[in-house]
Amino acid sequence: MALVTLSGAHLHTQVLEVERPTAMAASHSPSSFMSDSPAIAEAKQALRARCLSVLKTRPAGVDAVLCARLAERLLATDHAHIACVWPLPHELDLRPLCHQLNAAGRHVLLPETPPRGQPLTFRLWTPQTALLRGRFGTQVPDGPLIRPDLVLVPLLAFDRTGNRLGYGGGYYDRTLATLPGIASMGYALAAQEVEQLPTGPYDQPLSSLVTEQESLHFD
């Protein structure tokens, strides 16, 4: 299994042995289509269960702080089509950011989750757009498909080399692989940082990452 400990504000992980996957990732998205080795796949799954608890026990008000930092970063760029995320119950809530970007004249896009093995697509959202029920409890705007020029990427854990741990469906890795050169900005709590993530051959590193405490840029 992956042993996770808290040191200061950060998670630290050491892969010790594998354990059976939990049902957590399956409830959010189907199992990864990608060919991680069994040991890496099991280590990732063990770490997911522990990192999810960080999100579920986060302090009140931290989502608003993170949204403000993301808005500051994004509005300082010239990206016009920004793919955001409409949260599931336990996830960091970017809805205030969506409204702020829309009010600033940016085009806010939300992902539509396809069947297994396909990349995400993104639809235009405005405060007036109807939201339809998507896969795995997601909300999908009833708007036109648009290609983003920056993608905000949710995650359960990250390290300082730009690696991220997702939910296990491979959707964002698959999507970023089909959008070469696109800016990918992860967002997370500082407490979701781990010393080093187990990675597989299909994992797509982030361009940058924003927490409630700092902004990171990766080569």
C-alpha cells in the first residue's frame, strides 16, 4: 500500500506494498484504460483513498481563497477559452471562479465525460445555460462544443515535478494527450502535495499548478 503521512501542510507518501483498490475511483469514473503496471496501479489506488480524505476534511473558506488565486492567475493571461470544472460534492468548488471569468469576458467551458476510452469534450457555459445530467453525477452545459486553450485540471495529489494523481479514469491524461501544447493548470490544496507520485507511461504532466498558498510552474 502507499503510506501517507502529514508533515507540515503536506502529504508525504512512501510506497510499501499494494492493497486492493477501493470503490472510490469507480464511483467517479471507470477504471483506467491505460496500461500502468499492476504495482503502480495499486499504489495509485491506495493513495487515492487517503488523499480524498484531505478534500473531505478541508477547512471552511479555503475554496474561496483558491478561487481568488486562480482568478488572479487566469485573468493575467490572454486565454479566452478556459475549461473549468463543475464540482462533485467532495471536490473544490470552482463555481465562483466560473462566474468571475464569465463576468470578465472569458469563455468558460465545462467538460462532458464520454464513454470509456474517449477524451473529454468541452461545452460553453454561461450563468444562463441549462445544465444537463452527465456521466458519474457530473453537470454538462447545454452549449456548443468549443476547444479550450487552457484546461484547469482537478486532482487528488501532486508533486513538485508536475505530476498529478487523478481519479483513475484517465480522462484528463487522455484529453491532454490529444491537445498537444495546450496549457494545463492543476488546482489543489497545499495539503494535497506528496513527495513523489507513482507514475505510468501515459500520465500527462501539468504546465502549472495553483494552491491556496502558492503557484508552481513546471518545465
